Amino acid sequence: MSSVGFQGDNLADVQVLAGTLDIDNSPLAPYADCTLAFLADVSQRLLKGQTARQFPDIAAFAYWCRAAHLKELKGRFLASEYASGRLGRGLALHIAPANIPVNFAFSFVFAALAGNANIVRVPSRDFAQIELICAAVAESLKQYSEMARRLAFVRYPATAPATAEFSAHADARLLWGGDATIARIGALATPPRCVDIHFADRYSVALLDGAAITTARERDLQKLAQGFYNDTYLMDQNACSSPHMLFWLNASKSAQQRFWDAVRTEAAGLYRLQPQMVMDKYVQVCSDIIAEVGTVKVGFDSLLTVVDVSELPRDLCGLRGIGGYFYQATLTHLNQLAPLISDRYQSLLYYGLDPRFLQQWVIDHRLRGIDRIVELGKALDIDIIWDGYDLVTELSRIVDAR
Amino acid sequence: MLDYSDVFALEPFALGAQDKNRLYGAWLDRLGAHHRHFCAPYARLCATLGNRPALPVRLFKYVDLRSVASHDVARTMTSSGTSGQQVSRIYLDKDTSARQSKALTRIVSSFIGKKRLPLLIIDSSAVFKDRAMFSARGAGIRGFSLLGRDTCYALDADMKVDMAAVLAFAKKYRGQPTLLFGFTFMIWQHFYLALRQADVKLDLQGFLIHGGGWKKLTNIAVSNSDFKQALSAQTGITHVFDYYGMVEQTGSIFMECEQGHLHASVFSDVDILDPLTLEPGATGRGCICTTSLLPTSYPGHILLTEDEGEILGQDTCPCGRLGKYFKVYGRMPGAEIRGCSDTYVAG
């Protein structure tokens, strides 16, 4: 068994929220039984009691980690090539995204499932979700002693020397953040075989079939609106996979109206509008009008503002809204979209279209962006396949024998 | 050119609601047409949002809004803003600037009389380093300087009390009314606390006018009445007036009367908008929208502030001044943003 113990001045600012920095960095096989049992236990702890009911994001995380789902994932993994000849890489360092409370936990789980020990820097902001998940993990560790030295959830200032210290011993790093953060941390020295996965700032769009909206039954439309609400309002449009721009095929004014009316109804029922957010949106509408981003008259509606983009700029990625502020444009043909897609693009959310067809379209057009094509409503469903990576595969190594 | 003689012919606090509505109806049409003609971005806003849009004060940080040619800009004012953020840029031509000074004089005279008083500025003259770029602080000081005479600065470049100068001022004008002016927090932090620590009590008479907001003092639990009492005790001055104003509408400030109410003058008006819809006509607390008749060089005549306030009444303040009177509660409560507007973006 190999291990690495972190100590010294460089760690002065580091607060350990769960686990230990005296780390056992020997790899496990992907989906090792001890890993699965431990994660399922964490899931159970989170699902019982009030926690999950209060925080839908914790509920989603716990539900993802439940024993049955992990078993299903394991089965799928074992059916893949090289599955039996794999081991984790060793120690994975995670710099979690600052803006989404539970992504640190998903990042951890993906690397743990791949067979790695983990050091996870959680966001500096004291989201309640972090405390609750760390508490559940700490409790589970008491019971699963074989995992006790395989993880550390830590919090420290972004500029602390700890990141350099951890990087020097990392076999894999999962870096979430804006371009500047990634460039800064990416430049720190790592062992030569360390694998870096960068989850940079991305941009996501939606593609809707107007005809499908027109013919949708009222109940389906409402479900769609609910899904769209979860994709966007739920995280104030701050997730990279939240669509900011909606493209319409087979569009009609009435289809668009029908969709937005349903979204507005949904938002009116669920969204807690805050004065500062209203002001932000009002400033944005003024800026957009002055910059002539929109073509038709934009009506300011503090709950839902939609700007019809007059002329599609070559780079759309500057068109971002918050808290219920969207852009839309009508396409006469899907191929109009192709030249706009840069490597910034992450998710393509669709409605009324065939994902296999869209996948083939991305491949046929040899696009540099879009690595996720999912139904509207599933924008935030993070999974092992993320940002174009199969994380369990990336975070494990092949022991080739022939 | 717009003719302001009808506005300046009026007493600053003697216009009843009906007359004010009539005056403002006509003036806002006139100002709107003026700015639409000379400021294309403003015309675009009106074409979309209607003819009297309230401009969010923050917009001046992102967009250059000017209704005069660039060579007619006499002075560019910048908001102090929070450090590290973009600053607002307000473009003044000679006419707007002069009009602002004139209006300020009219408003303040209603409180301290028409005579120019010896002036003690509770700040440092170092504020005026760059003459072309005026900060909100510089603008306030400049505006009030015109109201006084024999101006003396109470603080040195290091923001320490220039005790010799202050004591000389107090001695020279002993027994006469004087005017003290400064920014609320700086008066407290750099003047009041320093005098108290040095155990210096001044024997001044006259008026203290201060503005700039209460946020920092609220944080250390100093209320308006604490402030008044403390300053009176330390300086001898019993008439202490707060004002509400902003660099985006210099001149047409809202002065606090003897009753502790902030007053709109003939040069300005105030409305409260529903903070969640930005619709007018809200009752109770809401988002403060201020109107000023003064600016012609930039389209800042109707502004949406980020402050929370409440209208207390109109034409009925016991102080006798007509117009709306109101209260400011401070910044609108900030948003708890899920996800966040952090520089880190990911997902």
C-alpha cells in the first residue's frame, strides 16, 4: 500500500471538512465493492431525514448514488472493453466549481468510482449543501474504514499554496472553473503522468421544433415548461449546461408564445424573484436595446424577458442571461447553426427532435463544439459522461495483458 | 436650447402637487424629446420601453450616454463605486453644470439662508487631483464650495484632521454662523472620532450638511440621531442636515428637513417602484426612482436607483415645504444568487 501524507506550512490555510490528508493513494479497481458500499451508505444517510427534501440538488445527488443505480452503472461498465483490466490512477485532486453547491460531490464520486483516492477542494462560499454532504460522508467513513484514508474534503482560499502542494502529488486533476482559474491551476507542476481534465467555462443552447410545441398536449407542454424551469431558473442560469439561447426550427409566433406562456406560468409559481435580480435584468434589457441585440420590441418582464436576436453574431457566447432572461432566434434550416458552433459549446438541449439525428449532424459537420445532446429538462443532469469525457475511463488506467 | 427661466422663477419648495404635475408633464416631454434628438442610445430605449423610461444608474457604467457633442463636454464626473468595479461616467457641458450649481444654491438656501457663510469642508483638497475627471466626492465639494466663502479644508492629504486650520477657523468665526460640509462616513471617521480622541470640542455655530449614504455607519450601528447628537456635542453646531443625492443627478439633491424628512424640490421628484416588477405606484417600501429637470448634456433626468425608500407624504410636511417627502432605507437587499455571479463560472 502506498500513501502520501500532506503537512507543513503550505497547508496552513487548509480546513479538512471530512476525511484525512494522510492519504492512501493506492488505486482500486473501478466500481470496487468497497467504494460502492460506501457511496450507497452516504446516499442512504442523505435520503433519510429532512435533508433531501429541503435541497433538491442533494436529493438528486443522493438518488444518483443509491445502490441500485451504482450497480446498474457497474454492469454497464463491465460490459465495456478493457473493463476487467483497469485500475484507478491513484490520487485525484478536484478543484470544484465555485457556483454550483453539489458539483464537488459529483466530481468526487466519478473519480472514486474510477478507483482513485481524492482530495476535493469545495467552494469557498458556505452553501448549506456542502456542510450536509460532508457530515454524511464523515459519518459513513466511521463505518467504512477501508475508505477512511481515501478522501479529504477540504476548504481553503483560492490563492493558497495548498493547490500547488496537492498538485505535486496528483495522478489526476479535475479542474472546474473559469478560463483564468483553469489556466492558473493548470500551470502548476504535477507528476509527468498526471492526467488533467479541465471543465472550462462553456455555453449551451436549446433547439426546439416549433411544430412539436404547437401540437404538444397541454400536459406535455407543462412538463416541458417544468423541465425548462429546472434547466435554467433553478440555478439562476449559472450552470454551464443551462441554455441561454433558444433556436427554433419550424417556428411560428404562436408556437413561441405558447412555449413562453407555459414557462412564465411555471416561473410565476416557483421562482423567488429578488429585487437585485430584477435590477440586473432591467440593466441587461437596457444594454441590449442600446446595443441593438434584439430586433423586435423587447418587453421588459421582470419574471421572464426574451430577446429576439436580430442578427446572429458570429460568437453568441456573450449572450447570457440570469434569472429568467433568454435570447431566441429562428432558423430556416438546422445547417444555419453549424458555423456558429465553436469549442465553447457544451450542451444542446432539444425538444421535438431526434437526438441520434442531431448527434450525426454534429459528426457530419465535424463541429468543434457540442459534446452533449440531451432533452430539454435534463440540462443539469450531470453524469459520468460529461463535457465530452467518459470520466471513469479517463480517470483509470488500462493494465494491458496479451 | 431649453429655456429654464420658468423653473428658476419658482421658489424651490413652494409648488403644490397639481402645479408640479403640470410643470413636470410639460418638462419631461420637453426633456425626453431633447435627449431622443441628441442621444441615439436614449432614443432606442424610448422606442422600446416607452417615452419616459427610468434609466438604471448602473447603465452609466456600461454605456456612454451623452446628449452633447464630445467637444462640448466640460467635465466628466465619475462615480466612486466599489473598488475594482467599472465607474459611471456622467458628461456635463457648461450649461448643465451651471444649472446644477444654481439649483443646489436655491435648495440649500432654503435651509441656511441666502448669505454665503464661512465654509469648513470636512475633507481634503487632495480630492481634486485630476481636474477633468470629477469623482462624486469632488463634485459634492465643488458644488458646496460655491455656497460658502473663505473655504477651509479640515483634513490633510492623509485624511488626518488639520487641527491648526480647524482651530483657526473656529476662532476666526466664533459667534458667527458657519457652514460645514462633508460626506457622512468621512465626517464620522476622520473628523468626529479624531476630535473626540484628541478631546477637542469646537465652539461653532451654523449648519452641518452631509450626504453620501449610511451604509458604513449602519454597519457600525451609528444612526442618524446618534450622528446628529455626537456632531452637535463635538462641534457646537445644532443644525445638522443629511441629504440624498447622486453624481448622476448632481445639484437637485434631496435635503433632510428639520423633521428628519428628505424633500424633493421644484427641481426634482421622487417615486417608488415595485421592486419586483419595476411598475410605478407602489405603496410602502420600494425602489427609489428620482427625476431631475436639470440634465441636458446626458439623459439622466429619470433614474432608477438601487436604493430602497418610502414616500411619507406630499405637501404636508410640518416643516412647511411643499413637494414629496420620503425616507431612504439604504441599498435594496442584495440577491442570494443560486449558482452565483462569481467570476468562477463552471458546470
